[in-house]
Amino acid sequence: MKRGKRILLLVLVAALWPSLAWASGVSEDFTRTTLALILMITLADGCGLLFEHLGMPSLVGEITAGILLGNLALLGIDFNFPALLRESQFMTYSSELALVLLLFLVGLESDMRDLLSVGRNATAVAFAGVLLPVLLGLGACVMLGIDGGIQEWFVGATLAATSVGITAKLLASHGVIKSPSAEVILGAAVIDDVLGILLLAVLASIVVSGEFAYADLFLIIAKALLFFAGALFVGQRLMPEIVHMVALTKHASIWTGFAFCLALGFAQLAAFAGLAPLIGAFVAGLLLDDVDFRVGDTLQKHTLEELIRPISDILISIFFVGIGALVQLEVLLNPDILLTIVVLTTVAVVSKGAAGYLVKGEGFDRLGIGLGMIPRGEVGLVFASFAFAHGVFQPQNYSALVLVVLASTVLGPALLRPRLARF
């Protein structure tokens, strides 16, 4: 109880502090950015803890904190937080950097050995779990009257991305992480991530080039595949020597800096290749997955992921708050937008749930496997955020997509929990 009161006090102080600063006429960029960061991080942590206490992912709480900040006008508070984010170069770059680190971590968590060793069941679930949401999403866009072209493809891609981290935590907490059904979910999620990143590479390149011709589409796909293959081929041969050189030091900070620069370096290489920088960050993570680094007596078995987490957690929290801040709650007053949210949420649940029924053999909970693939989480938000930043989504459609991702993130674990007894 005392801990809860302290968190509430911090949240109140963080909420009032910027208002007092603006009221006193303080307008320096440093002060505005500093106070905004204090407000964002404090509210993100407070809401994240609250939602975790309620049995939901902390990600939902962080985005909810952003939604609250972005809609203060509905409470009569004259504080345009979204405008502050747009006007700050630091906030803009922080969001881009957070995306790079987020995809780097996704790559670290995606084991290449698991990718090559997953069975037929996991492969079938992964491909169906991408194709069904994309196809049903395209159909839903036609039914809802959403403009054709690249926008409806981004809707389908957002619905295709699975966040297995949320499901994995639930499986581990119930002691079924090694069950046959859980292994299919985790294996499918690895392939799902790679397919999703390839889809993002194609769509992002089309957005940047401004063209959507089939000849160019095949060129983009070929370029993305070549970048993946080339980076992995060269990296796997050079990385052992680089890691050996870095291992001469015993300082954890050197490894953290090495990971940080590696993610940024590969992101820039992808940009030079005409692809989204996020693709390069993902490949950089793949090169270093499951590598243990010796960094001194007190950090003998820390992985690179654990060392970079302190930086990435803060930046990604800021990113999620920023995503929520751009959601316009007044769109919920529009019946058409409400219908869009309901239809797309239904597509999100049904499409992933159906993928589980492609599993063959005995001893599997097919419905449970499909339900385990439902949460979209951070990867789906990457698609929505990229599309909105590049003018693909209008504010109302962006708001609807973020709320759909949140709904799937909450519904997935809620629907899966009763099925775990069958795993």
C-alpha cells in the first residue's frame, strides 16, 4: 500500500510540474524536453506497474499513459502534449532510435538455430498466421471503405505481426513453456518475426520510393532478401573475430556500447541499401542471438540483451508513450471508427486463432496454439507508427489501429489462460 501511495505521489508531481513550468513562462527547449521526459517516464512506469498488477502486459499501461497525456484537452487541461512531441527534435530522434533498439532486441530474441530447426507444424502456423491476417485485413478494408493501395496493406501487416513475448511470459508462469503446444507457438513466432520484418522492408521501401509497381515490388523483395543473406553471411564470418577482440576488456560498458553501435551501424547500412533502418537493426540482433559474453567477475553470464536493456527500456517506454499520445480518443465518438475497431479486432482474433488448426498430430491444443498467436504488441505498433509517421495513416485510422493492437494484446492472454490446462 505504501509503495502504491509513493507511485501515486510521483505521478501527481510529474503531472503538475510541467504545468507549473509553462505557467511561469519557462520555454527553453532543454527545460521543456526534460520535464516532458520526467512526465513520460514516471507515468509510463506508474501505469505499467498498475496494469501488471491487474494481470495485463506493462506495454498496455505505457501506451495508456500516452493516451492520457495526449487527450488532456478532453479534461479541460490546456496542454498540447502531441504538439510538444512533434516540435522536439530530440523526441523525434528518440522515437527513431527506440525503433532501432526494439528491432535489435527482436533480432536478439530470434534464434537462427531455432528458425532452421522448427518443424512443419510451427512453419505452417507461422505462414498461416501471416497470410490470413493480411488477406482478411485487406478484405476488411474494402468492406470498411478504407482507401485502397498501400494503406490497406499496412493495416493487414499490422494485424499479421505477433508479439510472442507476452504469450511466452504467460506460458512460463504456468509451467508449460516446454509443452508440445508451447513449442509450436514459440517456433512459429520466430518465423513470424522474420516474415513480418520482410513485409515491413517491402512496404517501407514502397513508401519511401512512392511507387507501387509489380516490377519494383520484386526488386524490393530481392533487395531485402539479398541484404538479409549478405549481412548474415558476412557477419557470421566476421563477428567471431570482432567478439573476440571486444572480449579482451572486462568492462560491461564496452559491451553495451558495442551492441549499441552495432545496431546503429547495421541500421545505417540498410538505409544505404534503400531499405528501412529497422531491417538492419533486426539483422544485427540475429547475428548476436544467444551469445554469452564474459564481462568481469560480477557479470559472468550476462547476455548482450541484458546489458543493453537499461538503455532500451527507457527509450522504448518513451516510444510507447509517444504512440499513445497520438491516439485521438474523440474518434470513438465516430460510429464508423468504432465499427472499424470492432471489425479489425475480430479479424485479429479470428485470423490468428484459425492458424492453430493447421497443426497435425496428437497431443496438441490447436485452439490454444492459435490463441497464443493473437497478441500483436510492440511489433504491430512498429507498423502502425511507421505508417503514421510517413503519412500513410490518417489520425483516425492510426488511432483505430493502435486501439486494435491494445485490444489484441489484452484479449490474447485472457483467452489463452483457460486453455493452458490442455497444454
